[in-house]
Amino acid sequence: MPKVSSVVVPYAAYLRVYEPLGAFAEPERSHWARYARRPDRPSYQDELRRSLADLLPTPPVAVPVHESGDAFVAEVDGVVCVCPWRTRLRGWQALEELADELPAPVLDAVLPPVVRRQAAQDYERWLARNPDARPWIRTATWQVPLNWFVLVSDDERRYEKGTAEVPPLLRYRTPMVQARRRVARALRTLKDTVEEGPLIDGLVDVGRWLEEFHPRSLVELDYGGLVHVLPAGELEDDHSAADVAAGVEALRRGDGTAAGEAYGRLVERWRSVRDRRSAN
């Protein structure tokens, strides 16, 4: 496959759901079955490069004109599972959130108001025809949301140092049933011990999203491009899922001191990432 750019695009983490082929109706099921056999499947960096390339024309292309036919593929206990990119849908959703991320003058320079209005109108018409649409991938820039770590366990962590040619990798994979169980347990604890706020709201939201998928799906938390932000030593020592689990367990026991210590480790670890975001 030809590359749009050789530049590595960093600074985004991903929460993905891989569903078994049986979760898809025909003809999509057959499409993904054929796709899974392809040896030249693109990576998440390829998707990002394409999106950046769309911003170069005048006027820029805010959202792809056609939906992507690509997906990530994983095998779970001998069963092929796929995570469709749905780049167009995710582009529309990201565009809705962009106003909260960028100052108005910057946003207007990158994506003029007329381009954004047209994209919003296209999304509204598309959504009327596809009211139950949902993405298989969630993206977070310059961070991994704390509620994502609730879904996984430290013993599901996979870290690879990488080489000069291959970047480092840090990800977690867990069965859907485990992810849902952890969300339910954490929500019970948090609702009993802390005030309503962004952490509970975010966990409720991600829990509802997980319910949309097949119970035999695979959930993946991937640091993606954030591996380029964290120094190698810090990345190797990053056990944020363990710290979140320890904090929730401490709250369940009523141990506010231990919960505060776990939260402090998380804040310290991610401070350097937030500082780099501010610098950019």
C-alpha cells in the first residue's frame, strides 16, 4: 500500500472493540472475512496520515467523503475478530468536540466555518438514516482517560521496547465480559464513596458504549502515539491500570490515604504529557 507520508503521527491513544465475525450481518461479514486474510492491512498510523493529508487541500476535507473499508484484526481463542475503523463517523464526532479543544481563531484557520457547517449538515443527514451508528474506536489526544484503565488489569499489560525501525508498544487486551464486570464494580464503589463528577460520568459513558457490542468481543487499550511522548524508562515503568485498580480498591476499603497515594502516582506520571500539550 502506498504511504501518504513517512512522518510518524503521535500523541493519540485508542480504546478499541474487536467483534467476532458472527456479530456482523451479511454482506459485511463476508467483507471482513476476506479482509482478515489480507497480508497488507494498514496500521493506525496510516489512518492518521490519510486524515492529515485531507487537511492540506484548499478548502480542507474535514471528514472523508466515503467511509473506510479498513479494520484492525485480532484472533481470540481461534475466532477472527475485527475492529472497523469507521473513519468518517469518527471524523464527524471529533469535529463536534473540536470547538472545546481549540481557540476559535485557530479552529477557523484550520477548518473554516463554511467547511464545518457543511460537515455538520452531512452528519445530520447521515445520522437520520443511521440512528444506531456507533464507533468501534474511541480516541483521546495527549492522555489516556482514567476511566479507560478501569476496563483492564495490569496482568493484561503488554510492553515492547521497540527498535530503531519499530516504535515501542504499550497496550492492554481483555475479554468484553471482564471489562463490563470491572466497570460495574468500579461504579458501585465510586458512587458509594465519591461525589458525582467527571470520573463517574466518564465511566458510565464508556460502560454504555461497551454494552453496544457482542459479549464475546475483545477490548483493547492502546497507548498508540503516546509512546512517543513518554520517555522509554517512564513508559516501561508505567503501570497506570494497576494504580487505578489500587485506588478503587482503597476507596472500597475506606482507605482514603492509600487512594490518595495511587491518585498521586497517576498525576505525577501524566504531568509531563500535559506539560508538552500546553507547550504545543
